[in-house]
Amino acid sequence: MGSESTFTAQKRISSGLPTTAAAANGVRGRAASVIPRGRQIQKTFNNIKITILCGFVTILVLREAEAENQHLIEETNRILAEIRSDKDPTDPDDPTEEFLNPNVTYTLGPRISTWDEDRKVWLQKNPEFPNYVNGKPRILLVTGSPPNPCDNAIGDHYLLKAIKNKIDYCRIHGIETVYNMAHLDTEMAGYWAKLPLLRRLMLSHPEVEWVWWMDSDALFTDMVFEIPVSKYNDYNMVIHGYPDLLFDQKSWIALNTGSFLFRNCQWSLDLLDAWAPMGPKGLIREEAGKILTANLKGRPAFEADDQSALIYLLISQKDQWMDKVFVENSYYLHGYWAGLVDRYEEMIEKYHPGLGDERWPFVTHFVGCKPCGSYGDYPVERCLKSMERAFNFADNQVLNLYGFRHRGLVSPNIKRIRNDTVTPLVNVDHFDIRHSVHLSSGSRS
Amino acid sequence: MGSESTFTAQKRISSGLPTTAAAANGVRGRAASVIPRGRQIQKTFNNIKITILCGFVTILVLREAEAENQHLIEETNRILAEIRSDKDPTDPDDPTEEFLNPNVTYTLGPRISTWDEDRKVWLQKNPEFPNYVNGKPRILLVTGSPPNPCDNAIGDHYLLKAIKNKIDYCRIHGIETVYNMAHLDTEMAGYWAKLPLLRRLMLSHPEVEWVWWMDSDALFTDMVFEIPVSKYNDYNMVIHGYPDLLFDQKSWIALNTGSFLFRNCQWSLDLLDAWAPMGPKGLIREEAGKILTANLKGRPAFEADDQSALIYLLISQKDQWMDKVFVENSYYLHGYWAGLVDRYEEMIEKYHPGLGDERWPFVTHFVGCKPCGSYGDYPVERCLKSMERAFNFADNQVLNLYGFRHRGLVSPNIKRIRNDTVTPLVNVDHFDIRHSVHLSSGSRS
């Protein structure tokens, strides 16, 4: 496009400027329109010279403009990087890039073997911090994102909306929230970061009965549904997946670690310890990735991820772990977004919140969209639109108490659905989810 | 810089290319170094022609490059705008831009006059939703931001960090949180949006005793300090400010509406109703702004803002309201950032969390930084660096329980401050803020 303009410009300008040859040839007195052949050839060569010159100039100027824009972007990043690069002068430990020696077995921490007894004693001594409140076990929802701004500017906006979504669900259901933005263990960076985090939170919050990890790209879309915790009285881990995919097909997507629960107990600490060894970044993680790709169906070749590693662990050590793992698929503890987001209008028409399953998914999980990073697996427009829809589908359920809903599933604007009233408490009784008769305990209705 | 390169390029290229005039003049057989005067003038004019041509080309190409970058930005915004512009085909109410008729008095909603009695009856009927829990009144923290991405990309990242900061404080102190991203009343856009929101939340959450509004650019920096609620048993509003600035000087910054509490009661509904009339956007807000500028010391000329309007209201109707308003300055319910952020290291050295005042500020409020918008009142670098410091200063107090702190007040990286242990409960007893003896009730220690 730049080149066209250049040539267009040349033509326009050439025709506008006076023929300097004619002006200079005032001495010869010839009319501008009668030009000798030698002169014509000379003019042609001059025009070629101009064209080549301008071509070079165009290239140089384009590079300058690109460099200037790049400079602006770099300047902003420089400000941030400079701010964050200040080292603590009293800190002798320089956080240089080191990879764990493959000959040293990685551990999440010193081995604890008496957690159940220790925790039980602590709970007895601290009755003001019970692990059950109003008959319900105390749940801690854990999520997070890296400490730096997203590569893609829009990513932070969707992280913000996703945490608002989780705040709403947790407020309605009396669940505590931790939003982590720190790397507790630089060996276990990326998706592995949840392992040291989960361990640390269990050990620091003995009053918590269940720790629930949820990815930052997963949204609650059923604001009424509650996890049927009594179903899991004899289990220590609840994870969405399919047993046949797990044990028969050994598929690398048999389970989803984007949303799962761990009971705060010795068994969970042991599982985390057994799960962790494939995680340390560098050679260990790369080599582990090869093992996983070789053993799990459909797994592409890449470094070990926590989900594949867990699947491999549970397959390999089935007898040791599976009696305490509940592989749940009667509701969408994790709901893969692509099959759900286009059906929200149909759901609104036919069903109601509280079902948690394919009729009204508990969680819609935007696997592969990666709004925070540079390279998602799906077109950006499709992901953004779908995330907007899921967010608003959920937000409508929250706004219902206040008498509003979104104008459309892709609209940030809201409108009244109930007139304001001088007796607002009638609406509270009717519409507050916590009072709602739809509070599900896993039963289909 | 572009122009220099252009001319440098011209010189470099001109000296490299063969003199086509000499080549074309092979007919005449003259040597290139002996050039007649007429020819020299002609060459000069040709060079001028080339220079002008290239100048035009430079301008055109620069505009092309700029247009291309602008196109990329616009494309991203287009995707988002397109996604969000879909209207609900069943919605006849087109949200067009309308300003309230100045002859019609704006109201937040139908007048409610029996809220205290209605709420009391409701609480009696709903003992499972008490307004006091473990002897403490139930508090709802309300904050929020507009539904669209920030003008400035970094803004969403700081909104995210700010809500994480609030989540941490609220989890530690058993406070519920609402993060609002919806315009409940388009008349009351901008800073006025909190008024309809506060009314709606009071009426929809009768179980809440205090509603606490906090700006998105305010951070908790004392994770131990608690609001001394018993101090306010006889009051219905708690706001940071200075009585002499308010009544003697009538200063437009005598109070700060970036962080204040309303008791959920009839008096608060009445105050909101009295406060609202200057808010409706357009002519009303503009005219009201002139009144405020004329009457409040130091106020620049701009449309009515909620803070100035409240100050004006409380000055004008002092006898009606002030007996129930506590103007608090014994701790930093709102702490203006510029005087605080450079002293964090000194505070760490000399003091401890739990004080809430100038020694260890409860809240650090980044008034004027506006990271979400395009035009702040302070240099960007200063604001970003200061917000990082405040965030990490607070985060250190949260990470303390887990055995970590930031490597420096501007570093996103953390490091261990305690070795991991097989007896983690000892650390819980010692470091969990909720167990801490420092839990303040407003007393200086």
C-alpha cells in the first residue's frame, strides 16, 4: 500500500512540477512540447533515478516509523521493567536462572507424616476456627495469575472479569478466596505452580477442609449450583474426567486439572509429593514430557504438564490412589467452553440455574483461549466473544437479585427487569440465591 | 530523525549512482568531469526536484505507517466493540444518550420511609442471616470499575492487583466483597455511580450492617488494622476528613469519598437522596459544578463531583446531618499516597502493622494517578512505581503467614523468610493475622 502511494505520488507530483529542463533551456528557446530524442532518453533516466531514490527513501522511512513505534512500546515496558528490577541490596541471593540437578530428587518440602493427627489436635484447640460452619465444610477457592502484565493487553481485563465472577460465586456460597500472584517455587513455574501453592495453603490453613484449585480462565456459569460435598465423604480428591478415557484409553485429556478439589489431609500431601517430580523446569520437565507423550494417547510432544503427569500417576499407581479419587462427570466441575457457549440462549429458554450439568453448566472453562498470552489455540475474536457471553450469562444470575440483567449476552450494558419498589425485602426473599429453593445438592431437578 | 536519514540517504545514493547524463551524452563524447554551466544548472534543478519528490514521499510513507499502526489498534478495538454492540432484538429500549430534564427532580428510587422497622422485622424472621457474627457487625466492601477495558493497557493490570489486595484484606477480616462492573443508572455515570449502587446494595442485603465504599485506586496497606466499629455505635456514616477544613475553610478536599462507610439504615437512604440531585449528567451536573466551585475553597471549575457535593451538603445542612457523621482522622481510612509511599522502608524499620495511622497507613489511596484512564495528574512512572511499592508493602504482610516476602518493594519476585518445617502449625499460631495479638480496635500501641 505504501508502494502504490509512492508511485501515485510520483505521477501526481511529476505532472504538477514545471519541466525544469524546459526552464533551463530558455537559452535554447525550444518549446517544452518538442523534446529531442537525446533529451527524452535523459529524462527517462532521470525519472528512473528518481524512482529508485524514492524507493530507497520509502524503505528507510518505513523502518524509521516502525522503529519509532517499537520504541514507544519498549519505553512503556522499560518503565515497568525498571521499576520491577530493583534488587534488595540486603539480599545476597541473586535469583539467577538455575535448573535443578537431575540427580537430586525434587521435593515440595520436608516430609510431613502426621498431618491428620496434628490438624485434628489443632482444630480441637482452636474452636474459634472450625473446619465446619453451619454444617458445611470450609472451602478455600484458590486461583491466580503471573505477577507481570499480560503479553496481550486485553488479557488483564479478562483476568479482572474472571476474578469478579469468582468473587460473586464465593460470596453467595460462603467460600473464601485466595488470588495468588507470586511464584512460591521458581522450579515449579507455569502450570506446575499450583502444586507448591496447594501444599502451602493446606499447611497454613488447617481450618480449611477442602482446597479448590480453579484456573484463571474458568468462569462460574451456574451461580446457584453447589458442590455436593457429602457425596465425597469417603474421598480426598474430586476432579472432572472420564474413567474409561483414563484407564482404558489412557488419554491425556481424561482428567482436567483446571478445577479440582483436595481435602486438607495427609493423603493429599502424599499425592502432591508423588505428583511433583515431573515438574521441575529444564531437563527434568523436558524428559518427563517425552515419557508422557509416549504413554498417553493423543498427547503432543511438549514438556511435562501437571495434568498429563497426574493422569500418568493415577494410571501407573492406580491401586495406591484411586480409592480416594472421585472422577466426577455428573456435573461440569470443568466444562469445556466450545460445546457450551453457543447454547446459552437455549439454556435460558429451557432450563434454570442450579443444575450444574450440560443443561446449565456449573463451570465454563476457556481451555486454549489464553487471553493473557500471545498465542491461543483459537481465533481471538471467537474467544473474546465467547468469554463475554459466559461472563454475562453468569452475571445475569447475580444481577437478578438487584433487578437487572445485561441487554444481551455480549453487552456490557444492563437494564431493569423489575421496577424499583418501596418493599425491597419481598424481592430479597424471592431472588436472593442463598434463600433460593433451587440450592442443589447434586440432585437433578 | 526521519528527515536526516532521508537526506543522508540521498547523498549516499547520489554519489553511488552513475551519472546518467554522462552515459546519455555518449553521443556528445564529453568526459563526465567537464560539465558545461547550462548542464550544471540543469543538474541542480534535477537534484532539487528529487529532493522535493522524496520529501513528499517521506510524508506520504510516514502517514501510511502511522495509519497502519492505527489500523491495528482500531482493529482490536473493533473486535471488542463489535462483540459488545450486539443489541438484544427483543429489547425495545434503545439506550440512547438522554439527559434528564432539569425541570424534573432526579431521585435514586421511590421514597422508602420505614426501612429501619422493615429491616428489623426481616432480621428477626431470618435468624440464619444475622447482622452480627461473632459479636462483629457484618460489613460489605463495595468497589468496582467500568465494564470496558481501560484506555491505558496497564490500567487493567493494576485494577487486578488492587482487587487481589482487597480480597486478601477481606478474607483475613471476614468481610464480604462486591466488585461492581455495571452502570445501574446511566444518569449517574462516573464517580456518581456509587450512589445508586450503595442504595441498591443496602436494600438487597438487609443482613449487612455497614456498607463500605472503596475506590478501585485505593489499596489496603495495613493488613492487621480493623475498623473500630464500636466507636461508631451512635453514628451512621464514617468518612475520612478534617472538621476545620470542612466547616471553617469549606475546602473541597475536606472529606474524601474514596473510602467511607454507611450504616444500613433509614438515615443513610435519606442522605443518599439528599446527596444525589447534583449528580445527573449533562446540564444539571454542569450547573451544579459552578455552584460548588463558587462555594468551596480551592475547587477548580468542572462539573459536580460526588465529593464536593457531599461537602457542600454537609456544610449547608449541618444541623440535619452532622450528628450522625463521624469525620475520622485518627487513622488513614483514606491515606493520600504522595506523603506515604516513600516512607514504607522507614515504617518497616520503626513500626509494625496494626497501627493504621501515619506510622503504618491503613489505606494508601492513589488519588490522581488514574492508571485506567489516559490522563493522570502525575507522571506515569511515579504512579506505577508507587503503586507497586504499596501493593508489595501490603502483600508482604499477607505472605508472612506463608513464609515469604517480596525481594524488594518494587519486585514481583518473592523469597523465603522462614525455612519450611515439619511443624507448620507453630507458624500458623504465630503468624496468622487472625490469631495475632496486634488486632487493633483503634488503640495506639
